[in-house]
Amino acid sequence: MDGITDIYTTYSYYNGDKKLRFQAYVLLAMLLSNIFVQLVFVVAQNSKKGWRVKVKEALITIFFLRHGVDAYRVATAHQDDDAVVNNLTGMIVNKCIELATEAIPGGILQTYVYLKNPTELGSGALVSIAVSAMCVGYTSATIAF
């Protein structure tokens, strides 16, 4: 959900006021850096597996399904002997990657942009900020648990 609202916010920044285009590019860079770093980790985690598994895992990451798939694997105690790290460690690493590259910096940027331009952005920006804040809180609690 956070990825979807961030894509919407990036789109609205880009198509809105011309002075928000730079912020749209920054948000896009955050999203792409999140995906790129997660892809690097996924390929490293599945280094002992064939290219089909790597492509499948990469597509899961690209379509923002990584957290759901990781949570399912942890909840069902899925065993993967060929993975470099176990499923719980992989889930935590992916969540930390998202926090560091996209969720926290993106939430801060969106809040800053909203405070500077509240009338131009509307309620969609507030929804994205709220979703980002909830995702950061949920992810932090999950890692701590």
C-alpha cells in the first residue's frame, strides 16, 4: 500500500505545480533505490538457485509484493535450504532496506512538501503521509518483535 501511495504522490507532484517536479524526481529516486537494493539482496540471497527462481523473486520485488511473500514464508515456516539466509532474516533485511531507502526519507520529504504547499496538494498527500507513517511504525514494530 505504501508503494502505491508513493507512486500516486510522485505522479501528482510531477503533474502538479512545476515547482514540485524536483520533489517528484527525488521520490522516484527513493522508490527506485529501494527496489534496486532489495533486488541486490534477493539475488544474493538466492545465489545458489537457478535463474528462473531469481527472476521470479525479482518480479516479486519489482511489483511491491516482497513484504507479503516474506511474511507468508515466515508465517508458514517455509524451509529453504538453498537460501543464503533463513526467511525471517531475509524479511527483516528487506524491511530494513525499505525503511532506510524509501519509507522514512519519503515520509519526511512528503511531510515537508505538504507543509510548504498544503493548498496545492490536497487530501491525497495526507493519505500518503499517513500510510507511510503507519508502515514505518508497523515495520519498526515487526523488526523489534
